[in-house]
Amino acid sequence: MSTTNSAASSVKERADLALNDEFLRNAVRFTTERLRGGKKKAAEEHGNWDMWRERGRQIRLHTIAHLDYYLNLFADNARANGVHVHFADTSADAVKIALAIAERKSARSVVKSKSMVTEELHLNQALESIGIEAIESDLGEYIIQLAGETPSHIIIPAIHKNRYQIAELLSKEAGETLPPDTSILAGFVRKKLREKFLETDIGMTGCNFAIAETGSMVLFENEGNARMVTTVPKTQITLMGMERIIPSWTDLEVMATLLPRSATGQKLTVYMSGITGPRREQDADGPEEMHIIIVDNGRSLQLGDPEFQELLNCIRCGACLNACPVYRHIGGHAYGGTYSGPIGAVLTPALKKNVAEWDDIANASSLCGACYEACPVKIPLHDMLVSLRRRKVESGHGNKLEAVGMKGFSAVMSNSGRFKGVLKLGKIGQKLVVRNGEIRTKLGPLKGWNSYRVTPSLPKQSFREGWGTLEAELRQGLKELDPQVRQRMEAIVKERKAGGGHEHG
């Protein structure tokens, strides 16, 4: 957890801390704007982007609808390739399996490539608890590991830090002052990690996609560290969410088109590795022993749920984070879980099935739909957030004051007389707080809104009150129209009132 937000207990409290951290806001805004711009350019250059999005969506829908079949096919083919395949129902099961492998190998160290699943399982802490050193080899992951923090972004874990902060962290690790020069800092980490690659007992990875037809796993990366993790150590452990399956290598072409463009604006990632089993006799490198741990941890709870099954379509590109106006202001740590942004706001409560604990995350959204527009496989995250809010209320965890307010709103809006009366009272009452046509007071329900913006005052004359004058003007204008035009318009209106619905040219 970020040291900035670890003491805060709710999304609102953590968001307040983030909103008052100008440095964090600038860093997150700068990087997300660059990523959004890159995605937009890459999509436009590619052409037919929505067609490719729909192809990706259909592949994911089909796979998740037949997940049991493809998981079994993958497991059978992977085992035929010499892989040890394990299924873990819970996070505790997955950790237990990984630790058992490490202990059997008498491992002293594990070098990891970037993996959100291992973050979800808190696997680093579990390894360290039994005396095994866990080293992150992805540059961003390595930086936040040194900082004692969790990822702030799905694909750019250290999005909230700049080169000066990173230089300070790496200087402590180096035992000397390193300049805030990105090439020098990257060079130090490269040298440090190469030693770890050569010494480590186990390489550990995540999995971008698993190919059911051949039992292969595919990794996307830009730094080459995952290739080191999967070729140098004698033992490899891969942890994958059970939904990472796709049927065939042909389907991978679609995903390899959508993922990098959506994530960073790249046409393709620098390294895309397909791994089919451990080292064979004719291979020059690779692990002698390979394990794949397929993790459920709440994912299967979404199967058959018409509101949330599409959540499993996610390919973890991070595009929804870059598009989300809330994430761009508060960063990832304000969400309080492994996954942040719109996908985290839905995925965390869905996996936990604990509305009482996680219901506040669903409120960290403007419901603008930008996440859906950005998603390469068209996941309706904004609809899911509304569903989460509804389920929260239905389960009895809604805000009591909000419930009273909505009942009052319903009573007023369902009766025109009450509505007019409340408007009149509002115009009288607002005189106490209106200044120059604006309400800036931070009392009651206006506190949250007016802390960052201004509430306009009620106008002297409402639209309803002014409708009589406006209608008279419209009728006068109609009389002044050409008689033939007026007759035609009156005929159209008359026909529509009588129930006719066809359009006139």
C-alpha cells in the first residue's frame, strides 16, 4: 500500500489525500494523457478499430462462455508438453502451491517478471515470510518494491513517481548518489538484476494469454526481463488467472493487435514470448521444470451472472484507467486494492463478494462511460458500476441519509404542485447563501461539491414559469409563416397526435 494513503480507511479519505497531493496528480495526469494520446493515434493509424474491438469482444465472449472446456483443453495439452498444472480455488491455495514448490527446490531466491496475479495474492510477502527473497525484475515493479508500495497502475506500476524520486530510491540501494538521468538509473537496475537472474533458483511470471490448442503461455513485455526469467532459472512458476485463456494462436493475432495499442499506443510489444513446456533436449535454454498455477480466487463467481460475466473478458491493458477522469485525478492507491481505476472498481468487489467492505469503490466513478469507449473488448464497466451500487442498496448497505433524500426527491418530483412549491421555497432560502449568482457555501450536501467547484443559483424564472411567454411567441411566429408551410406543419402535428408515426419528407 502506498505510504501516502495507507492510513485512510475509505476511498473518499484516500481520494482527499490524493487530491491534495499536487505532485502525484501532475505525475499521473502527465503519463495518462501521453498514453491516451498514443492509443488514439495507434487506433487511427490501424484503421477499422471498432471492427477489431468487436472481434476481440467476440473471442472473449466465446471463450468465457466455454471456459470449462478451454481450461481442460489447455491443462491436458500443457501436461502433454511436460508442464505441471495446478488449479487453485482460493488465493490461499495458490500461495500454498507456490511455496510448496519453492520449499521442495530449497529455493533461496525467486526473480519475478511483472504479474498482477502475484500482487493480488500478496505472494512476495508470503515468500519472504519463509525466508525466500523475492525480486521484481520489471523496472516499475522494482521501483515500487524498493518504496514498499503496491502498483498504482496495471501496466505502469510507478506511474505516480518521477525520475527525482526514483533516483532517490535507487541511490539508497546503490549506496551512492545517482543522478536523475533515466539512462543511468535504468543502467544501474539492469546491472543489479542481471546478477540476480544468474543466481536465482526460481523464475516466476504471470500470463497474458494461454493458448488452449497447444497448452502454451504467452507473455507481452517491453524490457526483456520476462525472457530472462523464463530462460535462465532451472525452475519456472507461472501464475495465471483462470480467464486468461484464448482458444488458438489465430485468436492471439487479434489480442496482439488490441493489447499493445490500447495499453501504450505501440503497434506491438518489444517482446512477445510463446512458451510451450520446459526445456527439451534440443533447446539451448529454458527451465528444466515448469509449473502453471491456474487461479480462481473469485473469478468463477462471475460465471453465469448476466451483469458481471463480461468482467472476465478483460485483457488487462489499462486503457480504462487512462481514460477515467477519476483515476487521472487520484491515481491508483486511492482505490485501496490490487486493481485500480474502473476495472478495479468493479473487479475488486466482484472477486471479494463483500459488499459491506468494498461498496465505496463503486462510487469512485462519474459513470461517464469513457472506460467503455476505451476498452478494446467493449466491457460495459459503467453499467457494472451502476449494478454494484444497486446491489449495495438492495443488500441493506446503502447510505440511510441518501435513502431519505431519494424518498423526498421522489415525493417532490411526482407532484407538480409540490415541485413548484419547493422551487419557490428554494428561491427564497438561497438568498442567504447566494453571492453574485453563485453558491459557494460548504454546508451539508453542498460540502463535497463546492470544495472543488461552484453551485449556480436558481434562476429568477424557471423554464416552466417562462413557458407561457415562450409558447405565445411560438404561436405568433407560426401565424407569420407562409400559409402553405403552416398548414403542412399543423397537419403533421395533428397526425402525430392521432397516433401516426411515419416521417414526412
